[in-house]
Amino acid sequence: MFEDSIVVVKGAGDLASGAIMRLHRAGFRVVATETAQPTTVRRTVAFSEAVYSGEVEVEGVRARGVASHSEVSKAWREGVIPVLVDPRSDIVKVLRPPVLVDAIMAKRNCGTTLNDAPVVIGLGPGFVAGVDVHAVVETNRGHHLGRVLLQGQAEPDTGVPGEIGGHAAARLLRAPCAGLLRANLDIGDSVEPGEVICWISDTPVKAQIAGVLRGVLHEGLPVYEGMKIGDIDPRAAREHCFTISDKSLSVGGGVLEAVLYLLRGVTSAQAETKQSKAAAAMPEWR
């Protein structure tokens, strides 16, 4: 039904991947843009990992890193989601997609405008529906998670992570200093309080709580002091490390809802324009 409907998604991190998955399974042709060094913590469930590994599979859906615009169509023909290193999302000017989703999660608008596509959607804080995007999808945990806002903006970023298994800030790992990250454990490994998860140069980063390592940044990435570099899940369900989270799926559902709702309006407007032109072209009956 939507084979000819292209959606460009800015970002392919774990939250963006929930939206990419929903849109892909609904039949849209999705292309994701990324930076040359994505800083995704939950790498095992993010299509951004294709930038590093070339190809990645998440819950049976494959994504492939592509080097140019010409490789995008080939990936689509093979049923693969193309992930293009294109920090400025220049491909939008090439493809002119009907839908653009800004899922960078920068907590601010990095340049997306209403004029970028007929339907423009922003995830989380930093966007105002009706001003710089057509719709905003709430990303904050709680009652409004995944809700589509056609006016106004999402809840502000508090800097406090949502609670999981009774833990909030303690479940996150942050860089104690600037340097290069060296992993000591793999995603999915069990951890205990005080255990070294990774190193930033020569400084160890230790777990504050017990659980499983749900995510950690890619080996060798440069990080800055205070940067989020890892995530421990106190629920200790290893399988959760390899499936898209409830939060990501909720946000993805909101994106899909917004796309379908707003595209319907665009299609109706286009149909009315065609009818008006056709009526104007008809000869007058005398």
C-alpha cells in the first residue's frame, strides 16, 4: 500500500529504530541518515550499528550501511533498510520524500523545518508542532509516552532518566573524564555493583547496581566527561538486550500514527487540487 511512500529518518539510534521498524513493517520505504560515528548505547537493537558493521539485523529486519544515494534503491529492492552516513541529511533534497522524521534526540532542533517535506515529525523536546514540525511525538516515560501532539511541544528534558526496576540515575553509566572508551564486558553480560564495565583511557567505569549490561558505546569512541556511555537493566532479563524496548515501540507507534494521519490530509489536499484543476479545464456547457 505504501511501497512508493518514502520516509527519511534522521538518526538510527535505539529510539529511532522503534520508529524505523514500525514504518518498515507497515510498508514504507525507509532510509535512515547517521553520523560517521554514531553514539548509540543500545547498539544491539539499533540500526545505526550498520555504520560500523556494514549490516545488522534487529528482530528479523535487516539494515545495511550504504555509501551513496545510488545504493539506497538497491537496498530497498532487497527488503533492506539503507543507513546512509549523511549528517546534514542532504538526501532529503535528492529524494524529496513525503515524510521526514527527526529522531536525532538532541533535545533541540538541529535545523529541521516545516518546509523539508509535506509531513515533518519531531521526536521529543526541541520541536514545536505547527511551528517547525507538523507533529511532535512524546518521548518521556509516563502517561503521555508515544502521544502525538499536533500543537505545542513535548515535555521538557529533565536530565533525569526514567525509572526501570526501581532505579533511575544509578542504572546509567557516565564517563568520569574525557578519553577513548575500552569495553570490559559485552552487552548482555551480568554485572554486580562495583564491577568494571569499561575504561575511559585508564579510568575504570564501575556499575552502581546489579543487573545486565543493556548497552554500552562502541569500542574506541572518544567521549567527554559526563557523557552517557552505558546502561544497566536491573530487571536482569538478558533477552531484553536484544529486542526493541517498550519505550521505543511506543514512540514508534506514535510516529506511525502521525504519518498515517498527516499523509491522509496531504492526500486529500492533493486530490482536491486535482479535481479543481480538472473542473477548470472542462469546457462550459451552453
